Amino acid sequence: MIDMQLVFALKGIMNQKGINQRELADMIGKDETVISRWFAGKVGISRSSVELLEKALGEKLIKDKQHNMKKALITGVTGQDGSYLSEFLLEKGYEVHGVIRRNSSDHRERISHLEGTPHFHLHYGHMEDSMSLVKVVTMVRPDEIYNLAAQSHVQVSFDSPEFTADVDATGVLRVLEAVRAAGLENTCRIYQASTSELYGKVEEVPQNENTPFHPYSPYAVAKLYGYWIIREYREAYNMFCCSGILFNHESERRGETFVTRKITLAVARIAQGLQDCLYLGNLGSLRDWGYAKDYVECMWLILQNDKPEDFVIATGVQHSVREFAYYAFKHVGIELEFKGKGLDEIGVCVSDNRHSVHKKDTSLVGKALIKVSPDFYRPTDVVNLWGDPTKAKAKLGWNPNKTSFEELVKIMVDSDMAKVAGEGAAAKVRTNLAEYLEKGIVK
Ligand code: NAP
Ligand code: GDD
């Protein structure tokens, strides 16, 4: 155990100083294979080697504090929530280990600012591959695991139901078994990223911890397995494992195919003359949208609780997709009026007061900026999510209304306005439905 701590400390210092394995080997007069074997956890680092390393690097490898640092392992570290949670835990003084997928190219934009910082480490692992999970859990020996990795898009789960089940359902079981295989079942606390999608075709409004589940997509069915296997291991093996039943939470880091981000990006492009129209599906769908940055605090609070319990995390405020779009456009000075019903509904611009910088020659007044397309309808859609966060407020002392709906919309639109402006003349893209679909834009 102590050896891996040394390895992580060593890697952190090397990252900080921009030293690679070969250079380190030269600095201490050892063969590079010795260092590879330390890094792979195949041999320990002897006391004399530690002294040699400390002298060469001019840094202490083991600081007293390091012995007391809590270790967190985050699956799904490259996702929206994983990136915010990493920042949050690092600030709390944790040593953070993230699991990333091995890909031919790296997509790590959300955590690139953390890479190379002390106490932040990445490991390869896949939710479909037990051995990779056993390896990483055994090597890191975390005090807390946050299991955030998932195929998280509901429409994609209709297109790839088997893959979704493997990752989102069996994947949870693999994490639990990895903890048992590492002999950590009595010490390691586990947070499972559960979801309001479990309520699906809702049987009660608003939804709380006692509302019956009625999953309504392959994603939700897979997540329901995750929820129950966590409960099962809690009861069968007395493990400290809990589910956070989180309602939708968004941010400027949200994936571009989720409806809020799809809207804010389109608003920015339309406002800057790069897009003509936004195509959406069910405008009447209702969600309880919160800010992801506020929600990761709750994941941590759930694991600091005296006993393992499940919690609903939500704002308690509900809005429709139509309202989200209305406020997003309004924030850039475009007023919309919605006309028609169902597939014929359109959002027409009734006043155009865009900031002069973005104002183009032609006014948008009278133009249909939102249209409905059946391409964005789901085989079964969850349309009435509204959470009751009373338990989280009372037991965890969590504030569900730190960031209001209006502030959330503003944060996301402002960020996309800057992003689109920064991209400059990013070709006029996604202007019509045919282009959307041709480009394989996920629904
Ligand atoms: P996200 O942005 O889609 O991130 C998903 C993460 O899972 C990414 O890091 C992804 O890695 C990783 N991943 C996917 N498949 C994997 C696999 N087979 N092996 C290893 N890693 C894999 O999702 P999010 O919004 O941050 O949500 C985090 C978790 O909370 C998810 O489990 C989601 O289902 C759940 N949840 C989210 C919300 C919400 O509103 N955001 C609400 C309730 C529950 P790559 O970067 O390599 O793709
Ligand atoms: N994505 C998308 N695209 N959704 C649309 C569109 C569109 O063009 N038009 C309307 N919607 C509707 C969907 O039908 C759905 O009812 C609602 O907008 C929200 O869709 P998403 O933003 O894709 O999120 P979600 O609610 O299906 O799933 C998210 O939240 C869950 C928690 O409730 C994901 O983050 C899940 O991983 C998470 O569990």
C-alpha cells in the first residue's frame, strides 16, 4: 500500500516538473525498466531509492500530510459530474484517482486543467471489464468510490440497449465485486450515480425516496438494476454503499446532445448569425433542472453521512423544455412566442434586441427559430420529473437552491456565447434538420 502512495507522489512530482521516465532514470542512475516496475506496482521502492529520488528531485516524496489524505476513486471522471467532483474533492484535500477509457484519441477536455496537478491521478479502466476494475481498485485502495461512469444518454439507450445494460447495470456489480476482491468491503464507501429516470412514467408528483419506480427507457431499466444491486450489497454484506437519485443537472460542461446544452449552443449560434433554426422534440417535457456544480457536493455529503442511505437530489422547481428555450433566447435579447401544437409548434421571434455586437443586418423578427421534429421524439418519453429534496435538506444540510433556474440558464448561455464567439467563423453549421441528421447528431 505504501509503495503505491509513493508511486502516486512520484508521478505527481514528475508531472509538475515535466520529467519523463527516461529522464528520471538518468537522474538517479538506474535503468528505466526499474522505474517501469515501480510504476506497475511490481516491486516496491526501497528506502535507499526513496532517498535517492528525493535528493535528485529536490522534493520530499512522503509528506506527513500525505499519510492522512483520503483517497477517492471516480469512475466517469471525464464526464460533466466527474470533472466537477474531482475539483471539489481536490479542494477538500483528497487524493483523487480517476478511471478513464483507453481510446485511440483522448477526449479529456473537462479534466485537462487538472492533469499534472499534485494528488490527481488517472488510470485506465472499463465498466465492461472486471479485471481492469479489480486492478485499479486493488492498486488505489480507495476510501471512497464515486461510480459515475455510464452510457448516460436516454435516446442512445434505445439505439444501444445491450451496451447500456452492460455498462450501467452490470458495471455497477463489477465495481462492487472489485471492492470485495480487494478486501475493502468494510472500509470503502461507495456512491452510485442513480437517477430520477427511475420514476419514469411517474406514479406521483413530486417524487421522493418512497415514490414507486416505473422505468421508461432501456437506460432507466439498467439504472434500476444498479440501484437494487447497491441495496442488496448494503444488506447482504453490510457494505457502506448508497445511491444518489439525482434529477437532471446541467452546466456549461454538459454534453452537447442533452436538451439544455443543445438549446444554449443553438441560441449562441443563432444570436451570432451562424444558425437559422433549432429543431427539438417534445417541448412540453417537464424537468427539475439544477446546477451540476452544486450537485457534486451532495454526492460527497451522502458518503459522509453516519449510515448508508439513498437520497433524492433535486431543486424542487420544475420547468418545461419550452420554458428553458424561452429564457435562453431571452437572455440574448431575443423574445419568442410559441404558436401551434405538437409537431406544428414553432417558436417565433417577436422582438430582436440582441446586443449590437451580435446584431446582423437582418432582424430575426417574424422568423421561426424553433421547430419541432419527430426525429427528436423518443419511443417512450419521461415527461414529468419534479423532485422533492426534503430529506437531503434535513439530513445532509444541503441547499438545493444555491443556483436558481434563471442563473443556470444564464451561466450556460453566457458560456456558449463566449465559446461560439471564440470559435470565430466556425462555419455555419447545423442550420437545418437535414444537416443535423446527416452529421449524425445524436438525438
Ligand atoms: P456524462 O457526462 O455522460 O459522463 C459519463 C462518464 O462515463 C464519462 O466519463 C464516460 O467516459 C464514462 N463512461 C461511459 N461509458 C464507460 C465505460 N464503458 N467504461 C468507463 N467509463 C465509461 O455523464 P454525467 O452527466 O457526468 O453523469 C454522471 C453519472 O450520473 C452518470 O452515471 C449518469 O447516468 C448519472 N446521472 C446524471 C444526471 C445528469 O443530469 N447529468 C442525472 C442523474 C444521473 P468517456 O468520456 O470516455 O465517454
Ligand atoms: N436530448 C434531447 N434533444 N431531448 C429533447 C429534445 C432534443 O432535441 N427535445 C425535447 N427533448 C426532451 C426529451 O424528450 C426529454 O423529455 C427532455 O427533453 C430531457 O432530455 P435530455 O436533456 O436528453 O435528458 P434526460 O432527462 O433524458 O436524461 C438526463 O437526465 C437524467 C436524469 O433525469 C441524462 O443526464 C440522464 O443520464 C439522467 O439520468
